[in-house]
Amino acid sequence: MSHRTHRPAPKRRRAHPRRVQGLGQAALYAASATLAGGLVRELLHLVHMSVFSC
């Protein structure tokens, strides 16, 4: 038999990763929004150039 009769206390690390995950999601959202904005800007630029080149 094991001499450990009690379970190890549950670690209280569950609040911090959730905050980090929220920050990661915010950063990912900001990056995707910036990337989408850049793509839209590039598309508008290409359309603008193609319209004025005709």
C-alpha cells in the first residue's frame, strides 16, 4: 500500500491560463482584423488601379 493516503491539493493554475487565453484570443482577433483590413485595402487598391487603367 502507498503511504500517500490523501490526494495532492488541486493546483490553482486555472484562472491564469484562462486570462492568457483571453489575451491570446484578443491578440489573434486584432491580428486577423488588421490582416483583413490590409487585404481589403489591397483589394480596393487593385480595383482602383484596374478601373483607372481602363
